Amino acid sequence: MADVAVRAGVSRTLVSFILSGKPGASEETRRRVLEVADEIGYRPDSAAQLLARGRSRTVGVLMDIRQPFHAEMVTDVYPAAEGVGYDVLLTANLPDRDEAESVESLISHRCGGLILLGPTSDLIALQRFTERLPVVVVGADVTGKHLVPGMSSVRTADAKGIRQAVDYLVELGHRDIVHVDGGRGPGSAERRRAYRAAMRSHGLEAVARVVAGAHTEEAGAHAARTMLAESPLPTAILASNDRCALGLLDVFTRSGVQVPSELSLIGFDDSRLSDYPLIDLTTVHQDASGLAKHAVRLAVQMMEDESGDLHDDIVLEPKLVVRGTTGSPRAS
């Protein structure tokens, strides 16, 4: 930029204004500066621009270390970021640690932008983060609450995935289908609504039932014990995620319930554990790699955008993966 200023015979500040598209220069001066910039092959130094705004070429990533699906996404975040010249700084969301503290730790290290994997913060908190740096929310639908400049989202079409699962179970002949939800976890509300809507579309609204759960094995185990204490068991269960489904599967198997001959079970995520031969879980696949790559792309775009107005919502397609935990309903 200094070289352009010398050759064009103007101040560096004026060059900065012109190259940034800001007003303040005559048309003749603007044309001369742009011609000089083109002649010497000037290219903006995005790293310098970020540092000038108190940021670095580092993407801060918040994840829940208890969620295998988050780990799978992080595996793809690193090469995606490094491929465009950015570093990654990772912090963990823990049960006894306030999420805001985790985010503050990333901001204090001068990260240029944030990728939040399945955040639990409410919209107000998320918007406060965007006032300080760009934020990409992964796995949570914040579009209904209106995306604001500086905040983007990347997610799976959760409702479509749930609908695929319910449709498949109904095609197998199931009618008594229970949903163990994810409590207040990311995506849980949308999956819960989608389950009820899918059951209603099949004329099964009267038998639809949601059992309280969470995105953990412990919650799935608790839900399984609750249903075992009742009679009879449903013929099929749709869990809010794979971890919850694994907790359900463990308790039912230990209790002598045969899966899938007595009870069909479906998860959500398609984490790597679900494909293990001894688990072989039917589940709704989310594209972990695609979510990660889109998140990095959006974060970098917003970090390098001087206007601060960029925001986007990327929705990826789910796909039902049929394995060994589903089958025809048991004879009554």
C-alpha cells in the first residue's frame, strides 16, 4: 500500500480509502491509484488487516468433548482451516463450565472468528458474541430467530431426517413409535416438532409419545429403564442422537429385550460408533465433513469481510442409514 501511495503521489491513508471503496477522493485520483495498484500487482494483506482490527488468522472452535460427532467435525476443521492459511484454537464445553467462559477464553486469545459446535447459549448471548467477532453456529437452527450480520449457521435439515426415520418405521409396519428427545440439546426442539408432525401425517398423532431425554448415554439408559417399568414396550424408538440410542440399546440388551425382533431402534448423527459390528445402529446420517468445511469457509469469509455485513445459512441433506437395529414390529 505504501508503494502504491508513493507511485500515485498521494497519502497512504487515501490509498487505503480508495482500495476499501470508501468516498473522499476525486474520480481522477481514484483512477490513478487503481491503475498503479494494478500495475504493481497489489493484493490486500488479509493477515495485516485482521491484526489491525485486533484479530489474528486463528479460528476459535468450541466443542463438547463428550460428543463423538463433534470430534469428527473437528477432524475436518483443522485441514480446512490450514488449507487457507488459518490456525485453529480449540476449547471444550464442559458440564461444570459456563459456555460463555469457554467462548471468552477463545476471544482473549485474539481469535479472528468463532465456530461454535452445538452451542447451548441463547440467541441474546450469541448476538453479544457477534458484536465482537464473526460467529458460525453449527448444528443449531438459529434462522427462525433471524440471523444477524456477523453470524452464520451450518446445519442439517433435522426435520427431514426425522421424517425419513418415521416414514421408514411406518413402512415396516410400526405404529407404536416413541421419541426419546434431546432435552435442551442443540437441534432437539426441531427434532421433537418433526417427530410429532411426521406421526400426525401418518394418522398416528393419538399414539405419539415423547419421553424426556438428552444427548447422552445416561439419558438414554434412564429413558429405557422408565419404559421397562411400564407395559408394554413400544415396538420402535427414535432417539434424538446416537449417544442416547446407545444408552437405550445397552439397557434393553442387558434386560433381555431383543433388538430388533422385539424393539426397533434408530439414532441420529451416524457417528463412527454406530457402524461398529456389535452396535450396527440404524441412524440418520449427518455430513460431519461437509458441516466442518462449510463452517470454516463461512468463518474465513466473514473474518476477511471489512463491511461486517456477511451472514449465511447452509442446510445440508440428511440420509437414513439402515443397519441392524430395525426390523418389522413384533407380533402382538
